[in-house]
Amino acid sequence: MTNDSLAARAGFRQALAAEWIKFRSVRSTVRTTVATAVVPVAGAVFVAVSGSLQDDDTVIGGSLTLAVVAQMLAAVVGAMTITGEYGSGTIRTTLAASPSRGTVVAAKAALVAGLMYAIALVSCSLAVLAGDALLPARYATGEPLPALFGIAGSLAVAGLLGLAVGTLVRHSAGAVTTVIGLLLLPSLFGPLFGEARRWIAGLSPTAALEKLTQTSDATAETVGSLGPWPSLWLVAGCTAALLLVAVGALRRRDV
């Protein structure tokens, strides 16, 4: 292994460690992350206690009613991971300490994706267990596995989407507004595109999540006719492309 590759590896590890320190030292980011973890479980309990689940729904679909809200929060966390630094001016210190801007974004992406995936997997699993224990036996369980892994993946992708938008927009309010729009608008406008709606609506991370949760609201008219896993992979691919664009923009811009 060459000295250059060793230096690159060390640079990434150091950048990742620095990102973790910054992440847990910012109250707003920590609180939003905690909310991301709490919302699915709270939603499962609320649905069970209120008796608001539709007769044709499943335990997993009802238990994860608020998973879409958690997904939005994950996207907000991703955006704040970098916009907070622009707001405080610490982005200059970050880039001075780690001149490779691609490494900085890669470290942020690894942290956001890994953290959101782990939190979502645990939280959504607990939500399904709570729903299974509290909901009447007349509801079908659905297929929690392997869907829960895809659901956790969809929140990780949402976090990366937020990071990409935050890198491009560089302003917290603007980035949050933009990423929420990207989460919701494809599903809202997909039905207007006729035969292309299965692709347009399928581009929405929210649509992929609703398919994976097997909710009865996830009809072809609202979330497209692509299957849940193809929809998730489509969203992941588009998010990866946008993240690459964001890295390119960060390299070209002055801070």
C-alpha cells in the first residue's frame, strides 16, 4: 500500500471522527435525531390507542404511519449537518483542517447514512413490535422482513438527500424547504404525467417508504406502480447522483 493511500485513509478516519464530535455537540441536530427515533414508536402507540387503523391495513403499515415524518426529520438532520457549519462559519475551519472537500462530504455522508440507518432500524422495529402487541388480532401482520431493512435504508437515503441539498443551498431554512419539497412533490405531481407516473411518483423517497411499509394508502395512483425495492434503488441512485453534483459544487465554490 502506498503512502498516498495510507494518508487518504487516515484523512477519512480523522474527518469522520471530527464529524462525529461536531454532530453530537450541536443541540439542534441531536434533538432532531432523537425526534427521528421517537416518532415511529409514538405513532404506533397512537394508532393502536386511537383505533384509527383502516380495516384493510396491516400491522406494519399502521405501526409505521409516522415513518414518513421520521423520514422528513432524517432529511433535515442531513441538511443541518452541513448548513449549520455555513451558518456559524466553521465550514472554513473544517476545510482548512481537511483540504480534500470530497473527503469532508464523504465523512459527513458516512456518518449521516450510518446513524440514520441504525436509528431507523431499531426505532421502526420497536414500532412494529408495539403495534403487534397493541393492535387487535384481526389485522394482518404484513411482511416486516426484509421490509424493515429497506425502511431503514430509505431514511438513510433521505439523510443523504438532505446533505446533498444542504451542500448546494448552504442555508438551513432554504435547504430544509427544498428537501421537504423533493420528498413530497414527485408523489403529488406524479399522477399528472400519465403513463410516466410510475417513474415520476417512484422518484419520491416518501413513495418508496410507503410501499415498503405496505400501507393501504400506497396505491399506484399516488406512489407509482414500481415495486418497493426498485423504487428504493431508483431513489438511492438519484440521491447518489445529486450528492456527486454537490461535491463538485463544493470544490468549485469559495467559502
